[in-house]
Amino acid sequence: MKKFLSTILALVLFGTTLTAEPAPEAAPAEEVVQPATTEATSEPVKADEEQTIAAKGLHISYEKVPAKVLKGEIFKVQLKLFVTAPSLKEIVYSFSNAQGVKQLKKTPEVSNSDNGLFHTFYFVATAGQAKLPDFTASVVTEDGTQYEDSSLSGETLSVASLPSRADFANIVADTFTITQHKTTSFDDTHNIVVFMADATNCDIASMKLPDVFKQGIESIKESYTKSKITYYAVINKDIKNFSFSYYNLKSGALEQVN
């Protein structure tokens, strides 16, 4: 069966273009308002902390943390760094005690400006209750000088869940567009649908279609900015118009793909 499925997938990876169309107007009970993401800013380093910071060589604090996120939404957390260690080579992070979040990348994005040095990490909320990991930063210097680690306790997040909808494909994104698709016979009672899709600001690997016989990822390119996926679904032959929905962060509503 696995060899048969692979052969079918190889034959159907081409076809016509299919684009996402706005979903019909949702019933009032299913209306979703995209949560605001008011962000907290860090406090300046106090004078009486300077001696401790010098011993550690580094001080980390929160610069930006979202006040509220949606379950399945990618969000960023920005840390501000105050470095006193001379001959700095690199800063190494470790993470622990996270709850209800998935970290997309262990290495931070680094930005440096007149306002200071900042490290940005990206996460996805995977549960209704979530807590950021505890951050521990270690200084590595060119001359091998040892410093104490700098730690930051993970903050608890406010997570909003999407309403239940039968055709929801577990996708939350700024955009989700099907670029190619093809349907062909799988066996006497099923067809196989293979499609390629592009998405932005999306944890595309979390895709899961409801009420299908078989499904899976054929290929994937993951990125928290732009991602691509080739996906297959084995469905009943009596389904004439296969469709599903995803949550569009830009419009703040569920949109249908068919």
C-alpha cells in the first residue's frame, strides 16, 4: 500500500491552480475577534544591580511579550541584553520548564541599535494554558573568563482558543494559498487529493484535515515567515467538492479553501 500511495503521489503532483476564497459569513456564535497583542517593555537596569551584572557579565530582561495570543498562532518574544563582559565571543541559551508552547528556533534573531542589544525568539501556542520557558544565558568570551549565568523566569501567557468548526484544518496564518492540486482514484471507494500550498506566518507542519481516510505530508519547507507544503488526503469518492477552513490572522476570521 505504501508503494502504491507513493506512486500515486508522484503521478498527481501537478494540476490547476486553486485559491482560497472567503468563507461564507459565519454565524454569530462562530465570530472570532483577533486578540490585541499589546506588548510589555522592559524596565531600565537599576543602579544597585550593576555590581551583580558585572559579576555575571550579562543581564537579560523582557523587552516585548504579547499580552494575548491565539492557540496555533506564531508570536515573538524579544529580550534586551545588557553586556558588561569584555571580549565577548557569543551568548549561549538554554531553555526549561516551558508549557503549552513550541519553540520554532533555538537561535535568536539579533538586532543592535542605539537603544541596545536585542534577541528575538519565535514560538507557537499549542495549548489553552501556556508558559514561556525559563531563559538561561551564558557568556562565552575570547579570553575564557568565566561568568555567572543570567536567568529569566518564563512568563505565563493569555491564550485564546478558536471556536469549534467541523472543517477547520488546524492552520492559523496571515495567508494560506493553494497553488496546485490534483484528484485521482485511490481505490474502489476512495479518491486521493494532492495539493501544494504556500503560507505566511504559519506553523504549517501542524496541518490536520478533519474526516479523511488517510492524510500526510509529502514534502515541507518550514519557516515562520514563508512556508510551503505538499499534502495528500484520501477521501470518499462521494465527496464532490473537498474543502476545509483556516484562520486568517489578517482578517480575523475563518476562511474556506475548496
